[in-house]
Amino acid sequence: MNAIYGEIEARRGSILKAWRAGLDGASGEARPSSTTKANPFTASVTYLVNEGTSDVVTWLVDQRGSEEIPESLMDLCRLKAVQEASPSLAFGFIFDLKRAIRSALTASVKEREGAELGQVDDRIDELALLAFDRYSEFREKIYLIRVAEMQRGEGLAQRRQTGNRVAREREAV
């Protein structure tokens, strides 16, 4: 494990606290504070955020590959896709992780581990791009579902109209 990842793991609690604090007001959506105990049934959005952020830091520290993106982050992508948030609002929080890491690290660590900190930034950028790809896939699925619903509704309306026309023709005869 690189030294910078050891420092991130050592300061994990403060990094998550700072990152989640930024999430509370940044999204502009009404939801319970991330400082409350999250229950997947009573505070599902807070639970998703807490699980997703924790799993992202674990992914980052363990230096996992892009094929091992945390499933909890994919759940956040699904949530953002359903909420119809713009991509910049949906994924701005991922970039806030850089700020949270930098604020948690001391100046001496930043100096000593400057090059490795750049690698951490690159991995966070990679994560954001992969999350955006998933978000786009989920948005596409939502649009396809909407189109199918509209087509079914249109077909139903045409059948009703045809049925009404046949009934009027029978009455006229």
C-alpha cells in the first residue's frame, strides 16, 4: 500500500465526515442529515449515501481496479438517474472527495506525497467517469421504459377509439 493510501485510511473518519457534510446541502434535495443513524427502510437515501461514500473510500484505499466499482455507488447512480438530476449535480459529489481528502491531510503529508496525491486524484476522476457511464445507461433504460409506456397507452387509446366507432356503427344500423 502506498503511503498516501495509508494516510487516507488513517484519516478515513474525518474524510467521510467532511465529504458527507458537503453532500447534505450540495444536492439541494430534502433528505435526512447524513449524521443521523441511517436505516435502509426509514432513511433510504441517507443509507445509500453513507454506504456509497464508505465503499468508495474503501475502493480507493484498496487500490481496486475499475472493474470492481462498488455496487453501492451503482445504487447511487440509479437513484440519481431516477431523480433526473443533471450529470453535474449527480456526480459533483465524487469530485468533492478530492477536497475532503486534501482537507484531512496535513501539509507535511501533502508535500511528501504530492505525486501520489495526483494519482489519487486520477483514480477519483476515473471513478467519476465510470459512474457517469452507469448513470447514462440507467437514464437510457428509463427513457426506453417511458417510450414503451407511451406506445402501450397509444395502442390502448386506438383500440378504445376503434371499439367506440364499431359500437356507433352498430347503433346506426
